Amino acid sequence: MNELQQKNLTGTTKLIYILMLVGTLLPMTAVIALIMAYIYRDQAPDWLQTHYRFLIRSFWIGLLYLFIGAFTYLIVIGKLVMAFAVIWIIVRCIKGLNWLDRQQAVPNPDTWWFE
């Protein structure tokens, strides 16, 4: 992969992180980010593939947290779980963007937490 292709994929990955962040307000953009992550992950170099795995897992785990929050919304804990899920997604995206700007792989893309 030449430098221009890698730069394009890095820009695409940054766009996916931004779409995921916007997805906290407009959920459809998170779905678009998920689809893009699935499409681009196979053609990326190894260090970028960790970002795509991190993004895909962020979507699905975040969705799980949101469903748990929705099912328990009528009791106080549901509101807290939903707030945690949104903050969790935002923190993961910001950390991912930070690693991407430094052109580093995600240290542990399989984690359920932040790093």
C-alpha cells in the first residue's frame, strides 16, 4: 500500500470516528459509520484494522448498553446506564482519534472499556 492510499484510509477512518460521535445525537450516522467500518477494514494495514475493530465493537457494545438502559429506563438506573453509554462512546471515539492522529494501533481493540 502506498502512502497516498494509507493517507486516504486514515482520513476515512477519521470520518468514521466523527460519524460515530455524531451518532450520539443522530443515531443513523452511527449505522453509516458501522457499515463503512465493515467495508474498509479488510483493505487497511494492520494498525488501521485495529481501529476498525475498535469502532465496530464500540457500536455493538454501545448498542447493548443503550438497550439495557432503555429496558430499565422506568427505574432510575436506566437513565444512568443510558448516560454512561453515551459518555462511553464519546470517550472511546476521542481516544481512538488520538491514536489515529499519532498513527498508532489501538492497544487493545477487544476491550469493553476505554483502552
